[in-house]
Amino acid sequence: MLTNCAFVVALASAWVAEWIYEKADDDGYLILVARLTRTLAYLVIPLLFLPTVEQRFPEFLALALWGSFLICWIMHRILNNPSLLYELRSLFAVAASAAIYSAIDAISGGPGGPALITIVASTVLLLAMHWLEKSLSAKRIESEYRHLFWVSVHYIGFCASALLYALTDHVTVTVLIAGLYYVAVSYVVILQPVTKPSLSVSHKLAFFLLGLGPVMTLLGIWSDAWLGFALVSVVVLGFMVHVRSTHNRVLTKKLGGQTIQFWLYHGLVMACYLGISNTLFEEWSVVTTIALLLHAVVVLFLTLNPRFKALLRLSLLLYGMTTLKLLLLDLDDASTPVRVGALMAIGLILMIAAYYYQKMAEKYGAGTAPAAS
């Protein structure tokens, strides 16, 4: 109590001293000392109650840091002091780190209530900040808080994932929703004033999180839980890789080019159907051979489009893998009826694919010839 009283007296003295020096047109070092003292007092105000909270309610320290962030933000809006802006950014980093730590600690067995309250309160606070500062109303953000807005997109994504895990206690659902969140962040136009500076990061996170589904299914880790996730991931990632848009062209250039994206996506597709075949079928070796062949056919048909010409090597690689697997593994391990059925199915697929590929190649050739002439 005595410390707080002394602080109030120091702040009042600095305020009055600066006012007196300004009235007297004194530009000496005393007015500089008064201004510095007042600025230091402003910086201390948001932090005054933190030691008390840390001593009496340590589990709510992360929430108290967000309270300091709120106080600092209000003071900066009123006083427009540049030092408060720097403190605001520092408080955001510390408060967000503390909230993430408390959430992880809650998952490990720590107190869940304070972590949940902190996540909800901080999310509401940041959304209110976006609304009051009108961060989505302009094509380009000119606000002094724009750096906070750019980082807050990822923090809100973490909070949404943590809340979902607290409600469902299901890792696969949480990872899937987190991946879909970053897809929305990457492609929803209305969010681009906030998300544009970190689009490549959001795109990579979406690809990584959604790619976990096929990979986990292939590895057989909680395969039953990851099956639906893997199928949804393949569909959404297919949209991300193959959709035609200026936004996507810019992203693919930043992330290694379109060919790398295509190969990575089709690698995840392979992981998906190989994992699903292994989980659902006892004699999964023959099933995966047919799946590899169908994949090779689909990729070959894609190469009819000039945009996907780079996938011809992938199609040839898949055909080669199918042939080697059929000759070296399937014909030795499978029973006679399975061998006969596999060879008949593969031959039928190749005949149908060759027929339709020839027809579509002629159609594409007829369509491109007038354009070329």
C-alpha cells in the first residue's frame, strides 16, 4: 500500500513539474527529467497489480498479463505515447506465451479452469481490438497495431484449437479443424488485410496440419481415428493445390513452385489410400496395387491439360511402381484366385484407360489446334 501511494505521489509530481516547466517556457534538463519520469510512470501503471497476482493467485498470472495488455492498449489510445506502443507489443508477446504455456500445462494435468478462462478472455479481447480498430475494413492496414493484428491471427488459431480440444478431447478433430482454420485464413478474401503479410506461413501450416491425416493413417497410428481425417485432408489439399487463382499462383511461387506442390500432394494421396487399404482389407497388397494403377491413370489424364504436363514423370513413376509391385510381391504372395482377379482387374483398367485417353487426347488436340492457328 505504501509503495502504491509513493508511486501516485511521484506520478503527480512529475505531471505537475512538467506542466509548470512548460508554462515557464523552460527547455532545460529539468523538464526532460519530468517527462522521462512521467513516461516511466505510464509504463509501470499496467504492471502494478502483477506482483500481487503472482503471489496470491499464480494460476491466474497469464490472465493478469492480458489485463495489463488491455490497460496498456487503453492508455495508448488515450495518451498516444510511443513508449506505450512498444510496451503493448512486449505485453502481447509475454501474455500470449503465458497463455500457450498454461494451456499446454492444463493438457499435462495442470489446472484447466484458469487456462480456459485466459484463452476465452484473450480471444474476445483480440477480436474486440480488431473490431474497434476496423482492421478488416481497409485493403491495407495503416493502424499502429498492424503488427499485433498479423500475429494475432496465429494466436487466435491456437486458442480455437485449444478450446476445441477442451470440448472434444479428440486430437484428430482438433488437428483437422486447425488445418481448416489455416485454409480459411489463406483463402477467405475478407480476411486478407490481416492475413496477407503471413500468407505463406498460413499456407504451410495448413499443408502440414492437413497432411498429418494421410501420414498417420499410413503409419497405422490411431488409424481408425485418422481415416475420415485423411479423406477430408485429401479433398481440401486437392483444392489448395489445383485451384486456379492469382492468390494461389503467388503462394506456389513462394513455396517452391507448382510442380513441388503437385508432387507433395500426390505423395499424400498415396499415403492416404495405402493406409486405408492396410486398415480395411486383409489382403491389402493387391488392393494397393490396383489403387496405385488407378492413381497413375488419373495423373496421366491430368497431363492432357498443359497446366499439369509436369506430372507426366509422376504418372510414369506410378506405373513403374505398380508393375514392380505386381511382379515381385503380389504374384508370389497372393493365392491363385486373387492373382487371377488382380490381373483381370489391372488389364481391364488399362484397356478402359487407353481407350478413353485416346479419345480425350484427340479432343484436346482438336480444341488446341484452332487456337494455335
